Amino acid sequence: MDPRRVPRTVSDPKVRQVGFFAPPDRTQSGPPAPTSSSPPVSEISPSGNSLSPVMIPPPRNLSSDISRHFPPAPISPLRGGRGAADSSIPVGSYNPSEFISPTATADFSEDAVSPGWSRKGNSAKFASSLPTGGIGMAAVKQNNVPASGLATVSTVRMPKAVTEKGGATGEVQMEQQPGDSKISKEKTTKAERRALQEAQRAAKAAAKSGGSKTQAAASGVNSINANTGKVPKVTPSKKDSSSVAASEKRGGDRQPDKDRKKDVPHPRMQFDDENRVEKAKRRSVVKQTEARSRVELFRHLPQYEHGTRLPDLESRFFQLDPIHPAVYKVGVRYLAGDISGGNARCIAMLQAFQESIRDYSTPPEKSLIRDLTTKINSYVSFLIECRPLSISMGNAIRFLKTRINKLALNLSESEAKASILLDIDRFINEKIILADKVIVKHAVTKIRDGDVLLTYGSSSAVEMILLHAHELGKQFRVVIVDSRPKLEGQMLLRRLVGQGISCTYTHLNAVSYVMHEVTRVLLGASSVLSNGTVYSRVGTASVAMVAHQFRVPVLICCEAYKFHERVQLDSICSNELGDPDAIARVSGRTEINYLEGWTNSENLQLLNLIYDATPSDYVSMIITDYGMIPPTSVPVIVREYQREHLWI
Amino acid sequence: MATEIPQSRQNLDPQISLYYQTRAAHHAVVTNDWLAQAQAAVGHPPEDAVSENSSLKSAGGEESGNGFSVVNEFNNWRKQPDLAEAVAAIRALASVIRSSQATTMMELEIELKKASDSLKSWDTTSISLTAGCDLFMRYVTRTSALEYEDFNSAKSRLLERAERFGEISYKARKIIAMLSQDFIFDGCTILVHGFSRVVLEVLRTAAQNRKLFRVFCTEGRPDRTGLRLSNELAKLDVPVKLLIDSAVAYSMDEVDMVFVGADGVVESGGIINMMGTYQIALVAKSMNKPVYVAAESYKFARLYPLDQKDMVPALHPIDFGVPLPSKVEVEMSARDYTPPQYLTLLFTDLGILSPSVVSDELIQLYL
């Protein structure tokens, strides 16, 4: 593999360059791949890795294999069109169409530094300057049709993403001498991108009118098959004109969105896809600045500079006509971090929606169902900009939209509104509040006198269980494990000690030290996925793993409405990135300032993950409002849930 | 048999599980107690009824005012040693429906609930009895047609379902025996622990199908299950070898598969069975031998033990043959819990299942 590997790293900017690699060899011609023509991308140094030479080796997965086998032919026309026209179809791993067509659908209103957008402009320029550019483009676009068909969701994402990054920076480097050293390339790239970012901001301020509601409507819909849905849908629209293709794409996206289930929270959009990010940015309400130095492995997740968003949003309160004030308030609270925890966020969001529905009136000539759905979509996309949706919120939104769609057409407006408001109330009551009571009832049967219970962070369900068990008079003590930067365990500690429960408090690095005296571990969850994986606050997986090693039973307490049918194998493909500055600083200790100015260092990135995925092997039992079930039974609950319409 | 219960409760250590006492009564071991009660049952029926009513007043004996007592019925059924307790309970509950004089569905359900509770209280440590009663209640009352029909047709429908459940449970052993035939191949060596009538049925059917296999029985102290089982197998002309309990790991090399029954199958897919099952499963797992569990579906219980101590304790006396100083404690628990990761397959009348399916079935039934 190695002889082929080196040219691959050099010549294939679409391949995510994660891992240790040799410095790229400029003089390499295209890879000696058996199947394709040689895209002359060897001139372009690898894109993503130019920023951070020390990175995590990639998992050996399908995408990297596929991308190794199938070189990115579509890049070629923009590079000089060498053999572009006859480039064979890169079957499978990625669909470069987004890169090629500047009209790549950016559904989700996200702001980002998108030199990609202007790079599209550059690419157009370059392409036009190249003799075979236009032909290559057309050929490539045709090639994309079969390519999309074979793409699986996971592989589509990564290579597509890399496509953008790779192509974009590679493109930029076209401007310079190929012989530049890597360091100067990096600097130029960054400076170049910052300049582009400034230009982009100016352009965006001018183009603010693009944020219409209809655009937001199409953008706001979260489709579980957004990526695969887009891939086949993108291919039909192969027009050069951006606006036409954009509207086609939006229409194309609407069709799968209508037909398919509207679910899957936002995080599945790949944020290293420059085109879509740019598109989203134009429609966004909240002004976001993409953070400048980002960890390579997590480029597909959004990361913004946290300092600027809140004041900016607050100042724009009176300009946000399409957003109902209640929704705006909730969004601001998400942004500020006031509301945290799956249940709290979901309830706050639903109550804000209730307010907005109360104040809603159907415009003339419009159907209530469709118009209300559109409005809800726009609110959802606003909330996503403030903070990516949690899975509980995603499920609640899905429920709400299903209920709206099921409204009988002959209802008057007030009746329809009353019905929806009632449904929301029932959802909150049955699926959250009552569910918590049932969970507490089941869980206290597993607490015996003399138990030492360990919990991590602060989960509302676990807190209720502990307080109730204490009320019942059980004798136990609690070990609370906490971690930076959020230190959520301190709130739990305060409340438990206030009720007279004897507690021990420690940090995550001591968990293996303290685990030997623990008899049960109680953890909360943001969601439980269909393969039994528990998606929860970062650090939960470590606690569960240590508990498993010590043969301590791990009980996960999670309401059933948080279950999701998706499957996740690791914590990387879908996650949320928090504010890296929170890691750099220690509150109350200003003398610990070793990381001050970390953004200026090019070799340093800070990563603040919010969630992680605990494999089902470490989980002994999941306590839900359906009773105590083994982790293997989660898909059964999801199946029964949907079949019996238990969300209703 | 009803008279035996109050006597037993008074005569012996109240900590001892009735379940294990009565099992002895079933397995061709003629004890004095049994003789006494047999005589009583034959000779003095009115006294039986009176004493039974008085002793069971608190446990729903007011039904005797109707001329019918579910526990009486239960014990009539149980006089057949081959019949599983849970099946007897299910049949008794079916007869409650049959002879009920309720006029509304609600009344009938309340009657059923009371009958079920009284049966369960007869032996609180028996998991299969509790599970069987609960499942019966769910199965029978789960029909949606109850709301729409008049009472009599609803009642006959309930009765029909109840009888069907009873039939299935009764035939469960035969079904399991049939399903498991494919797993016994010629020349195989089977390790059996405990005296399970289902496993015996499996082996009996295999012997009748002229399969050539041999069986290792663990001694099964203190219940002497191995001795009883080897008796039975010898009658079937199956080569049997007795092992003391400590010789299981020693002989595990020669064994091809382990066959056990179950007192109860819990929601995680694990089983609760006679003490020693967990040990054998651990050894088998470490030596890569499959562990097969033969259990009827009415044994699926909504329990979820997290460890060995997380269950209702069931104790039985252990006779060491020599007097022990009173300071010495004896572990008297009669059963243990085997987690699902040590089990390979469950043979049930619902089919051959992997342990994680148990929860699936329970969810479908209960939700």
C-alpha cells in the first residue's frame, strides 16, 4: 500500500488528510490508480493537513479505502483539465458535485468563514482560464450521477467534506508557486482565508436580503437522509447558473423532506462543506464567526467564536421580525448557556413554540398546516444557529410536525391551534414529567441500604431518583464525579447536600481511584441510540468503562422519548463542539494563563467536546418509563413507540 | 395438599422455601408429609375444605363462600407430579373464569386478580408461579374485543384465551423437546445440572429418536438432583455418568454442550436456576462450550437482577451429615442468577431464541 499511499496523500486533496504523512512530493504525477485517468492534482499540496501536521490517524474505514482507490477526477478540470474529460467516474466514496457546482445546497443556515464561496468565484476564474475547464466541469457533473448512487451516508460525508476543504485550499495554492514550503503555504492559506472572510462579511452585509423566510423554510427542515437525500438530488441540477440551480436544489430538497421523515437533529450537516456552509451563512439570522483554528478530525462539526454571538444577537432583538419573541428568548438563553440538559431545553423550546402558536394567525390565502410548518421550521433553524439541537429536541420537533400535519383540514383556526397546544401539553406531561416519575419508581427498587452510588455530572433524572430514595428512608451515600470545564456536578452536589444526603465529590481523573467502593453507577443520557449506544455528556463513557472494569452495574436513566433509531459507532461522526476558550481558562484562577493567546499558535488547537458515545457493552440496564430494559431492547422500544404512535 | 401448607409453615424453619419443599414431594421421593396429606385428601374431604378455608381466609378464602376456591383447584391440578406449578396455576385461573358469577368485565377482572394474588402468596419465592400468573393476566385481558361485546361473549372469549394459554403451557415441554432435537447429534456428551422436567423431556425424546449420546449429571447437592436424574436416564438406557459438583471443570473438556432448565427467565435474558448453574456456565464459557437453556415461555418474568443478591432470597436447608458448631454460618440460598452473556441459546415454546429476545417478547406483551 505504501508506494501508492504517498502519491495519494499528495495528489488527492479530497481525501481527508488525517494522520501522519510524509511531506508531499510536488513532482508527482497523478496516482497510478488502475481505474482512472490521472488527475493532475499532484501540484496541489494536500489541503487539510497543511494546517496541522500532527493529527490523529484515521480509522481504517471504507471511505479512506474507497478514496484511495478512486481518485478525484472532478478536481482535474479546475487544475488544468489534464485528462479531465475522460476522467472515469469515482464510484462510491464521494460526490464532488458540491464542490463543482457553486449551487451546492446549503440548507442549514449556518455562518462560516467560507473562502469556499469566493473560491468558487476563483475556481470559475481559473476554470475559465483553462482551456478544458468548461468541458471538464460538464463531464464531471455527469460523472457525479453514478457516483452518488453508491455512496453510503458515512462515506459520503467525509469525502465530500474533504473535497471542499481540499479543493478549496488547493485551489488557493494554485495562486502561489507550487514550490512553496509547507509553512508558508499554511500562513498564506490562513491569511488568505481571513481576507476572504472579511470580504465575505462585507458581502453578506450587503446581501442580507437573502435571508427570506422561504429559504429558511427549506433550510430548516432536518432530514435524516439529508446527506444521501441531497446527493441524488443534487445530481439532477447541473446547471451553471447559481440561482436556478439553487432553487432547484431547494425544490429537490423539499421533495425528499416531504416524503421522508423530518428528523435527525442538525449536527449531521457537514460543516466542512464550504458551499453549503456558505449558503447557510447567507440565510442565517445569528451572526456567527467560524473559529479560526479547528481540529482536523472535527471539521465536519460547526465551531464558532463564542464571544461575539450573544451580544450581537441581543442587539438585534428589534430587527428579528420573523422570529417570535418567545423563541428568540429561548434562543438567547441557549446561546448564553443558561438552559442546559436535554429535558430543560426541550421543555423550554416547546413552551416557546406554544407561545408562538398562540399568537399565530394564518395569513390570507394560505393553508394553516403548511404555513405553520414553515414558521416552525424557521424557528427551528434559528434555534439551531444558537445551539445545535439535542436529540430530545429533535424528537419533540418531529412529534410537533407530525401533529400539525395530522390536523383535520376542516378545523377552524382556533380549534386547530387549541388542538396543537393541547398536544404539546400532553407531550410534556406524559413523555417528560410522568416518565420521570415512572423512572424514579423503577430505579429506587434497585437502591438498597448501604449502597454507594456514583453519578457523573448532573442529570435531572438521577437527581430525582436520589432525592426520592432518600425520602423513602434508604441509607446510601453518593459519589459525584465532575469534570471541567462545565463543572455541572457542583450544582447537583449542592442540592443533594441541602437535602441531607451524604456525598463525596471528586473529579474525573479520580474515578478509577474511587470506583472500588462503589456498588452502583447511575448515569443520565442525552439519548440512547438503536444499537444500545448511550450518547451523553463527555466523560460518561470513561466512567462507564471504569465501572465495567470493576464489575459495577451501570444504570442509565433515560426517558423513552429520547431514544433514536440512528446508530453511532463513535463519538466523532456526530457531536457538538463547545467553546475552546473555556478549556484555556480556569474560572477564579487568573494566574493560570499558560494558554493565553493559544489562537496565535499554529500548532495548537483546543477541542472542547460536549458529548460522547458509550458502547452498549458497558451498560447493564436502561431505566425508562417502559421499565427496566437491557440495552439490546432499545430498537424494540423505538419500533413499538412509532408503531403505536405513542408520541401522541 | 392444602393442609400440608400450614403444617409445613409451622413445622419447619419458616425461612425455607416452600418451592423446594414441594419439589421434593413431586419427585418420587415419598416423604411422610406427603403420605399424610394424601391420606387426608382421600379420607377427609370436608375437613380439608374447612381447615383450608380457615387458613386461607386472609388469602382470599372468601371465595369459598361461592363453593369454589382457586387454591383448592390449584392443588387438585398439582397432584399430578408431572405438571408444572405454573401450568397448574394457569389452569386454576382458567377455571376461575369458567365458574365465575360476575356480571361485568370489571368484576371478573377483580376476581381474577384476587385469585392470582392468592396463588402467588402461596409461595412467594417461586418465580415461575408469579410469572405464570402475571403472564396469564396480561395474555387474557389483552384482547381488545373486550370493550365491544356484551359480557357473555367477552367472557367466553376470555375463557377461550385462557384455555389456549393453558394448552400451550402444557404442551410447551413437547414443543421444546422437538425443537432441541437438532442440537443433539450422535456421539455428543451433554452435561446436565439440576432436575428439570423439560430437560428430561428433551433427553427422553432424543433417546426415543434413537440418538446416541451420553449424559454427565452433576450430583446436585443438597437436593440430590443428579441421583434422581440418573435414575430416570438409566430407565431410558442412556449412558449416564455422575460427577460431583466440583468435578465439572475437570470434565468440561469432554463435554459438547451444557443443558439446564430454568426456574425463571429474567428480562435481561439471564436465568435463575438451581445453585451451581452460574458456576457451570462460567466454566463452559471459558472453555467455549455452548450453554443451552430449556425454559417454557411462561417463565419469562419482569425481573432484572443486577447481581446475585438482587433477588428474593430462597433458602433451603443443607444437611452436612455432621453437626456444626452454631457459630458457623451456612450459605443456604437455593438458586443463583446466570447473566445472559454466559448463555448461548434459549429453547422455548416460542422458538429458539437468543437471550436478548426475552426482553423483546416481554415488551410486546406488556406494552
